Amino acid sequence: MRKLIVTLSVISLIGTPQATWAQKILPRTEDQQRRAEKIADRFIERFQQTLDFEIVWKEFRLSDPSCTHRANGNLSENDYAKLRLNGDIIEKLYIATMNLYYLKAVYELSLTRIDSQSEDVSTPAEIEVIEQRSKFFQNDDRKPQSYEEVSELIGTFDQLAGLYRKYLPKEAMKSATWRANEKNLRRRSEIAYAGVLNGDETLCIAKGSNVYIVDRGIFYFYVVDEGGKMKVAGLGID
């Protein structure tokens, strides 16, 4: 099962993510699955238009996304209490993390194919300078030790995301390289599409509620029906 935040090396300081585990596989409802896929595709379309996870997340998320925000890496409930983190800053950390992940991934996957022997994409010099100066990027085990350090981490992630946005090739998510990588990632998925999840503890979705999985490569969705409308409960990341 895909994990609920990032293991990407550039933000490995977030630690080992919590996983989303299936409680039970339920029979798939074809109409609901198609609606879930439509929402996922629209989410990606909006990200392509805005290149900003915050804007898109707030358009498609559940009315209460706090469980998804709090599943952000190895900051435990004890950490939240110790550092006196309120819901607003936890949300900002989640959004900053996801924004950096997706913009870095789009940058790399639009420039080189993962099924080829091509060399890794070089990191822009401006980004390398920030990573070399940041205490968080010099030690993978380094976690924020105060509210102020959490804010500093968010600021660093936001700055890096802005630079990846700056260096993205034009029409990056429409390039032949991008499309080939997306297809390759979807072929490698381990999810069997014979059903949907019966609730999800990590996302605070109770048993008896269907959680529909939609695999779109690096965009990997958990979608639920909330009040008759399909909403994104979370995104899983390898």
C-alpha cells in the first residue's frame, strides 16, 4: 500500500510516513469509481494550471482534512503537543511538504524517463545552495525542535517549491517524457482494482464508507463520497 506522505530524499527529514491500510475490500461500484476517477483527473488538471498544491487541495479536499494533515511524517501526537502546534501550522506543514514533493517530481519526471539509462536530472544551483545551508537537509534525522523551527522548515519548503516552479520546463506536464513516466508508474502499481477500501483509520474514514483508489502515477488518490460529492481524502506517495 502506498504511504501517506513522502519518502523522497530531499525531504526525508519528515521521516517514515504513516501508511494507509485497508480494513477490508468491498465490491466496487462502477459508477462511484468513475466519479472518483473524474475528480482525480480534475485535480491533476487544476494542479497543471496552477502549479500550486495549496490551491488545488483546498478545492478538492474533505470538509475536515485534519486527519490527513496530522499524518504528516514522523511528527507524532506527542510532538504536536510538545511543540504546541495548532491545526493551522500543521496544515501549512502538510501543504508545504506536498507542494515541494510534487513540484520536484514534475521537474524531474518531465526531463528524464525513469525506464531509460539516462543520467539523473541535475538540481538547479539555486536549490542546491538552499539545501546546503539548511540544517534540516544536512541531517536526515533532524526534526524541528520548536514552533519556530517548524515555521522555518515550512519557509524553506516554500522557497524550494518556488524555485522548482521557476525552473519547470514550459508545458512540463504535457511533454512526451512526462506522459511516458506517468504510464510507467501506473503499470508498476501494486494495487488490485477489484474493489475499494472499507474505511481508513489514518484518514479517519469509518468502516462502512467506501474509499476509492485512483492511480495516476505520482498522483495517487484516496477519494470518498461526502454528502453526495466526491472529495479527495488524501494522496499516497511512494
